[in-house]
Amino acid sequence: MSAEIIALIDLALTVVEKFGPKIGELAASGAITPEKQQEIKQRIAAIDTGEAFNKPNWKPDA
Amino acid sequence: MKKRIQLFVFLSVLFASAVSFTGCATTLDPQGVYHGDKVTYVADEVTVSLFEVLDGFTEWELRNRAVLSDRPKVHAFAQKIRTEAPTWFASLSAVKKAYAANPTAANKQAFEQALAVIRAAVTEATIYLTNSSAAKGQP
């Protein structure tokens, strides 16, 4: 399997990982639950504090 | 690869549309931490979604850097995002809080401008991906 194909599979998995659960949530009917609200609040807090950027993919080249 | 990238773009657009739809059609459980404040919730969810697109892009670029070595613009743009996005999101957070506290037209405009910067980066990321694929002449 070529490196390019591996990259393609990786991209597809990234798409599924990032968007799949959210599209499913959006398809569900009813009010947005307190748990979901709490999750968004926590993720915003991680972005605001910079914690969300403290991962290898966010480190610029030296 | 182009088809996969088109899928990524398509899902990004689909998700952005779905978020907009959520903002119009659903309600918040008032027991939640947003206490029924749908405007703030939608603003936060859009922020998280935009972050996730850029997070996914930088993650993908890092994991596949060797394969993408013949597409230096992809790496350069990923580096730009890594360097500047934290500031973009900090600015967005600041103007969002200002608008929540004082919902004037000026604060709304500042919020929309900060959001536009990040949206432009998301769009540019997908353009770089598409162009780098097209340049190689892949189906």
C-alpha cells in the first residue's frame, strides 16, 4: 500500500472522526441536552485557555 | 485524492449548514449551562466546529508530512494556522464576550469580523488541499 493511499485513508478517517458524530447529533430531534451544552462549554474553555492547542499537531516548526 | 478532499469540503459545508440549521430549529434544555441562551450556545458551537476543522487539517498535515513534501504550500499554510490561529481564537473569544455583555451593533460587527478571519482560514485550508491535488493531476 503506497504512502499516498495511506494518507487518503487517514484523511477519510479524520473526516469521519471529526464530523460523523456531530452530523448524527444534529439529526437527532429534541432540545439540546445539558450534557451536550456542558461538552461545548468545556471545549470552548479549552480553546480559550489554550489547552486545545497544546497538542503535537499545533506545534509550529522550530 | 481529489475525491477525498472534495468529500472533506462537502462534509465541512454540510456541517456548517447543519450548525446553522441547529441554530434556527432547535432549543436548549434550560437546565443546561447555557440556561436557554441559544445565541451564545450557537456562537460557541460554531467556534468549536471551526476549531475542529483547523485541528483536523493540522493533524492530517502532520501525520502525512512526508507524503505532502512535494506540496510545500500545504505545509506553509498549516504552519500559518499553527502560528496564528491561537490569536484568532483568542480575539474571537474576547469579542464574543464583549457582545454577550453588551449586544450593540458595533460589538456584533466585531464578532462577525473575528469569525470571518477564522472562516477564511478554513476555506483557504480546503482550497490548498484541492489545488495541491489538482496540481498533481490526480483523478
